[in-house]
Amino acid sequence: MTQLKVVVAGAGGRMGAANIKAIAGHPDLVLHAAIDRPGSPAIGKDAGTLAGSDALGVLVSDDIDAVLAGADAIIDFTAPGASVALAQKAAARGLVHIIGTTGCSEADDAAIAAAGAAGARIVKSGNFSMGMVVLANLVRQAAAALADYDVEIFEMHHAKKVDAPSGTALMLGEAAAAGRNVLLKDKKVSGRDGHTGAREPGTIGFTALRGGTVIGDHLVILAGPSERIELNHKAEDRTIYANGAARAVLWAHGQKPGLYSMVDVLGLID
């Protein structure tokens, strides 16, 4: 198999470094280019060295159109506005676009979906860990089977994370909502404070904690009469997300244009 040529966006960030390492170590992928925002201190540096490994001879650029020439795929864990712009460029070129960006608005998600319809092969997920994708599937099944149990989702991340709840927590919430055939936006409750009154039946609660260097801890509690079921995931290294993104690239390369999730990649569709 010819190696697929991958561009890593957000090369100067934590996930950018993890994605660069994952691609460099993958037999079926090659780092075609690395990009970061204009003015980033990463610009002009060797991507491999920046990621803490051997030099790869690929310098980080801020010229998006230039680096996309000849590429097969983009791995993008950046910011909503950047991801929307990259999705549109991926659509124009028929590229694979792997999106791990969180904090997207409904308008951002709609624009990304439109890019999939226009020619990009997009895999977007709140979490690319294989274990987390399986956990979300279990949450969906549990929420369906225990339809009258209260659902609460706790998450903790490092002190520098800017969005809350996390994309992963929302993914778990969407899974629970899907299990009950409801919309998360209609059932979501975040950050209770003060005299809130009794918990409204059927709601899905979220609590976000921030501090230290925590990569990602998530806990889903289904609380019923005289018992609780707890489904837990702790991320110990960002490599789990990068490896999942690499797997998504290879899967999406053989798909028709459209918007997919890691559930599709792992074949967990009912």
C-alpha cells in the first residue's frame, strides 16, 4: 500500500505533537506537512524536533494552501474557526479530514457537515480513543436499558483547557440521549449552583473540573433506586487519541464523501 500523505494542523500544540509522532511511526502514513497559526513560535521549526522526536525534514508552515497541495488527509485538533476553514478546503480538494476539535457551535457543526456533503471525507469525534468510543456505545445501551435512571457525567481536564463540558463529556451525553431517543440539547443541565430544586427526571447532568495536568478523566453515573452503575475512563497519554486519528485516516480514505464518527470507524453501528 502506498503511504497516505498527512498534514497535521496545530503542530505546535500538545495534540499536534502527539499526531506528528503517531504518523511518523505508522507504516502506512507519512507526514506530508505540518501547519500552525500565523505568528506561532512553531513556524519554521522541524516538526519532528518540535514533537520531541527525531528530525523529519518537515518544517512547520502557516501557508495552508501550499501544504495541502499533494496531500491525502488532514488531522486537525485545533479550534472551531480553523476546523471549519480546513473542512471547506478539504471539500474543495476531496481530502480526508480528521477533526478532534471541541467547543464547536451548532453553526460550526453545520458548516463541517456541509463540507462533508461537498466532497470531504470527514471523521469528527469528541474523542478518538478506542476505549472511549466503546465506552460511549456502552453508555448508549445502558441509558436505553435503564430508562428511568438519572444520568450524571463528570469530567476533569488540565488547567489550560478552554471549553467545558469537554467534547468527550458531550459525546457521552449524546450517547445517553441517543439511547433514550431524545435530544441532548433538550435534556442537558450543567453546573448546578444555589437553590436548584429537585432534579428534573430525564435530564442529563454535567460537572466539569479543571486543574493540574490531567489529560482526561470521565465518569458516567446511572443512578436508580438503591443502586448506581458507574462507567469510567481515564486517559494516561495523548497517544491514544493520535493512534485513533491515524486509524480514522486509513478508514476514511476508502469511504465516500460525508461526515462520519469513530462509531463508523469501529463498525459499532447497530
